[in-house]
Amino acid sequence: EEIGAAASRTWVSGVMPRAAGVREEIGDMAMPPAPEMVDSGISDGPGDDAVPEGGGDANQNASCGTKLVMHPFLPGMAACFADYLGMSMLTPALPYFLADLGMPPHKVATWTGAVTTAQYAGAACGNMIVGAMGDSLGSRTAMGATLAGDVLLFAATAFSTNVALLTTVRCFAGLSSPLVASLHYILRSASTKKETLRGVNAYSASVNIGYAFGGVIVGVGYDALGWAGLMLLSSGIAGIALVVVLVLVPRNTPEKNVKGTLNEETGEDGVTSPNTRAAHETAAPKKSVDVYGVYKTGAMVSHMVTAVNVGYQFMGFLVLFTLMSKQILGWSAAQLGWSFMAIPIANTFAMYYFIPPLIGKLGVHALITYSSVCTAIVLGAFALPAVHTSVVGILAVTFCLILCVVTVQVPNQMRIKIIADEYAPEQMGKITGASRVCFAFGQTLSPIACAVLYTIHPSLAIGSMFLSVLCVPMAFFLCKQNFFADPMTKAEEFAFAKRDKNENEQSGDATRV
């Protein structure tokens, strides 16, 4: 009975057994895979299917519109969608806008990289500030302030006809990016591993929808709207997202407990989780580590290196794809805009058909390892001239490379919450900001590096992406992170050790009897 009670409390607390096929050892005891994992991929216990923020039977009978408004991640998704929609219109339209200014092809390539780099350089500088703002003032203030910046700066971009002014405006746009604030809000709204995956998928879904609509808008409307029209449309949509955040996110700031840290039973912005409260009843008390100490851990260092790589891969490929489509394939702006549909299609396929079952069977670390290897293989094929000079080759690599990159990015974003919960739960905003700084650093370095290397030879730019992805397994090795098994959290260690203790006590009682 005691063993059963301990196991029950483990499920209620949100402590998740290891993935199917992976054995965890505590001392001399080997834990078999949980049968629930075989059927569902990822399970957090009996309460998994409950709506995180008080959903219940009433929500099951609600209309689709009501469910959308009550979706716990909607404000963060709206902020993310607005920013990525603007970027997905700006990126394919930028080289055509620069060409309209009278620039020759080599300057178009260079300034395309420079303007894109300026935006992500601004993001690298601003992400830590936005993360700290989320910790101290709350997600409502952080998302509201950064979305207001999007409204103003997309409008300014519309009328920036000088490349120096355009570069400066986009740098400030990166500085006020709402992406850290939106991801912070979503991660704070999740309390279990499964909810974290749902939250990261919701964030990624916003990116996909933004790219889908952005590509369609450029494909259909670039000739009619022009550069100014597209950017003003982006400004208006950011304004709508700002209204959504201000209406749906409560005004209250993060609640502080007597020790001056976030109250872990009541999350920021009114998010309350029964799983979080139950976890306190069973989990061993955790000593919070200073956020700068977290940055020195092997888990965080390997996470940050992976984030730099993902940023480099993602923006490097977008810049190469845009330049190759215009200069090698001779596509128009409309054709390039429609081709951007390959990005959300590949992302959606990965998020809902690949990633959840693979994380359930392999775990977070193993998926990052295998996906990094696959990325290197795809880039090797992409470097071949026969591939990157043909329509079929470019589109096939587009699908495969985006599939590989997103299967690294999603589990790596899950590691943000895993690391924060393990070392410094009250500093999640700063940890999220540091992660996005690394992602933005990769995005900052990649466009200008790939654009300059592309002017020499396309294979050199692809080769730089190949070297970048090799840094991921190297970082795991140097930081002594397991390639194929996830680390056990302190809560899991305590739960399994307690069950082991109960078994030993029962065995001793039986011997005495």
C-alpha cells in the first residue's frame, strides 16, 4: 500500500517516468519503462488531459471561438504571430525592395545580410532586458511594451528608403522584439513536461502560421501593396496583437513569497496549477542557484550552443534560399513568397507527427543528437551544385532542412523550462532571455556571413552551416551531457528514491515477521 501511495503521489506531482525503452537507474535499482508511455508517447499522469487553467466540462461544450479566447497560451501566441508575420513579409520582399532602389546584385546580397543582421544584433542586446522585465514586471507589461515597439518600428520601416536608415530602424526593432516575452509567458503557463511540449508547439505554431500568411501575402500582394504597404500591414497586425495581450492577460505582477522569489504554487499572471501544488508535497526542497551560476552549468552551456546553432541554421538558410531563388532560379517576388509555404508545412509536419512521439520514445537529448546528425547530412547534399542550382533540389532541401532544424529547436526550447525548474525557477525570464540571446546571436552572425560567403561561392555559405551544426554534439561532449538519455530531475530522483526506501522498509518488515 505504501509503494502504491508513493507511486500515486509521483503521478499526481507531474513527475514523469522515463521514456519507453529507456531504463533509469537509482543506485542498484533499475526502473522499467512505464506502460503508459508506450501508448501515449508522453504522459504526465492521470491529469494530463485537463485544461491547465481551469477548463473542465464547461469548456468542452464551448464554441470554437470561446475555446480560442480561453486558450491559456493565446496572448503569447498572438505576440509571436505578429512579429513573425512581419518578418516573413520583410525577408522575401527585402532583396526586391533593394533592387528597386537601383542596387546591383552583389550589393543586394550584401545589404540583405546587413539589414537582417542588424535586426538580430538588436535582439541579442535586448532579449536579456526583456527577460528581466518579464521576471520583475510580469508578462503583460513585457509583451505590451515590445508589441508597441513593433507597431511603431514596422511603420517606420515602411518609409525607410535609405539603407542606412533602414538598417538602424531594424536594429531597434530587434531590440524591442516580443519573442522573449511571449515564450516566457507560455513557459510560465505550463507546469508539466507534457504541457511544456504543448506550449512550445503552440509557440512554434504561431511561427508557422505567421510564415504561412506572410508568404501568401507577399505572393499575392507585393505588386499591389509594395514595400510600404506590406510594412504598414505588419504594423496594424502588431497593434491587434497588442490589444489581445492587454485584454486577456491579467494586470497582476508575479507574486512574491516570503523569501522574495516567485510563489511556485501560483504562477505569474494568475496561472495556477494543481500539479505544481502537489509537487511540493512530494518533491525534495530545491536550493535556488543564482542565475549567473546557472549560465555556468553544463546543461545551460550546451543549451546555449545549440540555440546559437539553430539561429545560424535558420536565418542562414532563409538568406540563402531568398538569394538563390532570385539570382539562380530567377523567381519573381510573388513566386518566392509562395515558396515560403514550404516552411510552415515542414514545421507543422514535424511538430505534430514527428516530435511528440519521438520525444516520448527517445527523449529530449536523443532527439537533439539524431536531428543534428540529419542536419549535417542534408547540408552535405545541399552543398552539391547539382542540388542548389535546381528547383527540385532547392525545394527538397527546404523541406528536409526545416524539418531537421525544428526537431532540434523544439526539444532545445523545452530544455529552458527543465533547466530553470532545476536550478532557478524564479529566474525563468532571465534564463529564457539568455537562451534567446544565443538564438539571436546565431541569427545575427548568419545572414552577413552567409551572404558574403555566397558572393564567393554558394557552397562556402552552406559549409559554414555544416560547421555550425557540428558544434552541437561537440558541446554535449565537452559539457558532459548525455547524448541519448535525459537527466533525471531532482523531483524524479526524490520520488524514485522514496519508493526504493519504502520497498526496503517493507522488505525489512517482512524479514522480521
